[in-house]
Amino acid sequence: MSSEINNSVTQFISDWADEFTERIEDQIKSRKHNFTLQDAINKSTTKKRRSAFDSVMISYSQYIEKNPLNKNDYYKYLNSYSNGKKLSDKYFKHDKGLLDELYKKIDENPKYNPFSLDSWQMYVLFMLLKFNDQYKPETMNEVFNVKIKGSRKYNPITKLSRPLRGMLPSSLKLVQWDISRAYPTFIDMELNIKRKEDVYSLIDKRKFNMLLNTHKDCKNADIEAIRSELKPVYGSRVDEVITAERFNNKGQLFEDLSKYEKKYIDKFVEANNLKKYVRLHDAVFVLADEQIKETEFDEVIFKSSKVQPPETVNNNKLFYEVDEKNKIITSPVSYKDFFEQENFIRVTVKGEDTITILKDTNNVVKPFNHKTDTVSFLKNKINEYDHKPVENKIAKDNNRDIKESFCLLDAIPLVYYRDSSDVFGVPFKNGFVYYKKGSKAFNVKPYKEVNGFFPEHPTQQKEFEFIESPEPSIFERFLSLVSTAKDPLKETLTNDENETRLLFNRMFGYLLHTYKDPSFSPSIILSDHGANDKSRNGRRGKSLIGYAVKAVQKTIIKGGNEFDGGYRHRFADLDESVKNYVIDDVLAGFKYDDLYTNIVGGISVEPKGQKARIIDFKQAPKFIVTTNWAIRYDEEASSTNARFMEFKFTDFFNINHTPKKYFGHRLFEDWNDEQWNEFYNFCFNCVAYYLEFGLEAPNYNKTADNYRAYFYNDTLETEFERIFNLVKEDRVEGFNVSRFLEAYQDFNNSLRYEKFFNHKNTKTLINVYLKHHNIKHSYREDLKKWFVC
């Protein structure tokens, strides 16, 4: 038996155990050297060796040994709180409102302990004896500290908080009959008030009881303030309720009202001829099968409720249980159920035969390193005053049960949300905000109603609010400046300039819209107006487009020197959650051809040491390439032109005139919530404009660009002109590629080692040079020769 039980009850139980054991040992004439109480219980099941009292005591003993308080979270949480540790209420099974009330009582009085083990065990034995007709008041009242004080009777139940009263053996089925709205009824009877409305419709029940409890010794207590609070209930007669005598004498009001309690409890007991019952102030506990016929006396009404363990209102469970012997119980299924509850999902990834675990919150998933982080995760979810027993169990389970639990999770395909051809949406803190082509407003719906998962993204931490008629946002002004060199807040744009500005907006909308049209999903190239080898200064704001896209969609940004189109593992860090892939600041020799298949088809992803897999076209990212160099353009290469669209940046911004200097802050990093909201409204407007009018690039004269792209080096250009001037002189015979290369590869020419010219590029260079300089010439296809006029 527990050593925590009150001494008198402990002695009471001990005396019975000794007597019972000795009696049964004598009756069966046992020769066992050490005959125990358990032996006596086991050997007394036949021949009526047990008395009715013995049966009650044995029932009590067996019930207590099962440690049923392990199933009562009030007991667990409040004892932990009393000892200085507040457990997570996420896993609290019962009424959290009552739990908070009890926490406050402990805060107000650290000695308050309505959940002591000894009080509960005394209560259980008391109730078993009472309702099995084995209670002897003349000898047991002293043992169980039963007393009458004034109009109230005090017994083990009065020391116990409500959540523990239902913790009784299942054989003891009880009903509690309470006086409905006892104190309001008694006060109305005292004042002879005939009330139609419910008092608690006029004042909160907790507040009402708190006001009645207040007396002069309470902190900041003021009799007039209390009367003022109760005046809506009692009007001009409130002084008769809160009298000076009641306010100045702690407990006087309840002493007055408890007389009514006793009077009507006695009436209830007498009218229903109750023999087995226990009183708790204004309530009576009786057997569930007791026939109760009379429930109304004058204005007093009794109402019934079942005496049962606290209702479970929260089904959140832990991954372990504690049995009656305080042993930690786990299994692969208990871990699996917990992982499902905590929104872990096991996903299947096409082409991979491995366990991939993600953490899902409102369709927002993030990778979970289950091999390294599971133990730490579970450790942080332990909800006990003492962590160590559960920690030891986790450590033992890690090599088998926990790993097996992940295999038990149902595997689901990992499909990330993608926009449809006419819908664009972004997950924000206040829900999934989306726009449908042709709509006049944006709509919001819960994440769970969206088809597909979302990767973690900063938008999910930001609130979105629709702006009806927005002023140009900071980023809108930035796009205007890089496309036209004019700020729409300060200058008037010409029709052509405004058209260019809108084309840039549509381009930005295209990049934000995650739908990919199989017939037209080009890569966007961001370059510089007038780029050449001599004034290739950059710093015009191209990289900020990548960061703007990244602020809306998951985006990978690679430096031009990081990306090698021929490298086998170039897309090792790419997965289906990525919506845009930025290759920033590529060099002059960048091979755009290396991106052809990635733009129009799927992408082969091959992390080192792993098998390659294909990301389908629909799930692959859109590409953005930025460069300070001129981009080559071949009018006859229609397939190439369909794969790329170029947008040139003005030189409004440069190394000395930065966006930070112009706007007075860093874009994105220094924005407040209002500026972010303006940005996101602009994003939706850009996508709406793109959905309505499509993607189109400005019309640029590419002749000069082509020349700068091919003749990107001063030395190369000078050497070309030297050879060209040499070979063009023979206007009769003309010259061909071989003649040009023969002059270049002359033994005395030190630049031949630079390999500027070869059979693959020389023809193109000659044609570009002739076109750029408007040199009159003719070309004989049959001879493959040029003749300069």
C-alpha cells in the first residue's frame, strides 16, 4: 500500500491486512513460511472465507494497485505544475479551461493541492465502504476525518477536486444530484424574489461566485465596488445581499447560505428515502440505480449528472503510455500513430526506392532527416515531470521500432502545388490567396482545400490584404526604371515607354505563374542595353529580379561561374518544389544551347552517389539567365528564339547609382509589412496582366548586339580586321574560310595560338562583320566565297 496515505487510514488498512492474512492462513492451515496478503487473497476465493468487508478491502487494494491516476491528466499536470514544471497542454486530454483555473489557484496558493494521492486513496476507500454498506460511523468517522461544522458535513470527498471524483472502480456506478444554481436560488428565496430569467444570463457564473467570495481581507476589496458589480442582478436590494456583516466577516455569507443547503439536502434524502448516500455541500452522491422520484422542493431543483472520469475532449496522444507499474510502453504502431498525428508523411518520389519523410503543416511540407533527427524530435515531445525513463526507452527503440514505424506510414505521392493555365495562387499566413483569369478580385481559401503541397516559404509568415487602387509600389517603380529609366511617380512615360514597362510587368508575372505551357515556356534572359567589352559595368538591378521571384516562389539562384551546362551533377540540388532557376551573371561564352532540353522537356537530376531521375516538364522550373554581355541572335534559328526571350535593362542604375541610394533603403531586406503587402499586390497584378495578354519581349535591334556578342574582345576584333583587310583585296578571286584561316595561321602570327578563329566560327564572324559595317559584297554559294565590292 502507498506510504503517502493518511496515517489513520494507513493503520486502518494495515490492521485489516494483518487480521485477514492471519485468518486465511489459519483457515487453510498453510505451511508456507512467508504467507502474504496476496496469498490470502488468492486462497480466499472459495468456501465463503471472505466477509463483505474483506471483499471491499480487496476491491480497493486491487484497484489502487492498477494505478488508475495514470489515466487522469489533471493529476499528472497539476502535480508537475506544483513541482515547478508546466507540461504541454497540446496533449492534455480534458477540459483546458478547468486546468487553467486550477493553475491559477496554485499560483495564488502554492500549498493548494486538491490532487494529493493520499486524499484520493482515502476517498476511494470511503466511497467503497459507504456504498457497499460496510461503513461504521461510530468507528470509521475518526479514521476518515468525517466532521460536521455548522450546517456542512466534511468527509474525504470535500477535500477532493472535481476531476478526481470520478476516479472510482467500475463496479461503483454513481450519480450526483446537485441543487441547480444553489446560491442564486438561495439568495432569491432570502429576498423573496420571483425571477423568470436565469441569473447567469445577467452575470458570468465565475464572476458571480468570485464576488460572493470577496471580503474585506481580500486584496483591493471594496464593498461598494462589489455591490456595483452585483447591481444588475439585485438592483436596489443589493445591499441586502452584500451586507456589512457579510463583507467584514470572512465566510459569513456562505455560513448563511449553507443553512439552506442542509435544509434542502435533508428534504431530498428524506423524500427519496435514501439509505446509501454521501453529501458534498449542495450535492448528494447516490447509486446509479437508486430510484429518485422527488427533485423539486419550493424553489429548489435538483439535477443529476453521472459520476465518471473526466471526459476526454482532446484526442492528441503521445507515442508512449505509462502502465500501472510505471513502465514505459511503446510499439512501432504507437510511434506510427504519433508521427501521423504530428503530420509526418512518407512520400514516394519517382525513381527512388528510399524512405523520404516530410513534416506537413497545412499542406506546407519540409524535409525531415529521420535518420538523425527523430530521437531529438521525440525527446522534445516527452510530456513528463521526469524525462529520463522515456528517454531511455527512445534510445532502446531507435534501432528497430522507430525505423519500422516509418515503414508503417502510408506512402503518398509528393506532388507540389502548381498553378493552372488560368489560376495563380500564393500561400500566405491568412490562407491561400488566388486569382482566376478574368476575376475582379482575389479569393482566399484554407491550405487544406488546395490540391498539392507547398514547400516552406516566407510568404507563409506574411499576411496578405487586397489593395483596391494601389499607388505604384517600390518594386513597380523599380521595374519601370530598369525598363524605361523613368519613375512613374515622378515622370510621364511616352506610349512606347509605357508599352515597354508593361512588357516587363508581364514578364515578371510569367515568372511568378508556375504553370508551364508545353508549347511555350521560354527562358528569360536579362541583359544590358549597349553591353560591350569596354563598358560592361553591370550593376543595373538584374539580380534583383531573381530575388523578387524568390520572394514569391521557391527559387534556386546560381552564380554564372557555378553553373556548368556540361556537368553531370549540375542539377543535384533541384527538386519538384523549385519553381524558378536563376543563373546569375553568366560570362560571354555561356552555352545557352546547354539549356535547350531543360527548357522544353524534363530535367535529369543526379545527386552524387545516387541514381539519376527525371523531373517532368510540368514540375520543372522556369529558367532565368542574367548577363552583362551582349546576346547573340540568329534570325534563322527559330527554335532557339522560341526558347529564349531577352529583356534589356537601362543604365539608370549602376555601381554609383544603386537602388538603395535611389529608394533610401535596401529592397526586400528593409521592407516593413505594408511595403511587402504592396509588393504582393503588384505581383498579383502582374500575373493578371500576363494571363490576359501573354508573354512578349520588347523589339530590340539585335545587329549591334550580335556584333558585340561575337567580337567581345578587342584583340579578337583587331586581329579579325587585320586578316579581313588582307584577304578582301583580291576582288577577282575573292576569299573563303580556308583563305582566311591560312592568313590567321601564318607561322609568324603569334596570335594563332589564341585560336580565335576556326572552321566552325569563321563564316559566322565574317557575315556578322560585313552586316554590321554595311560592307557591300556578294557571296557565291557554289564557290563558298565572298567578293567585296
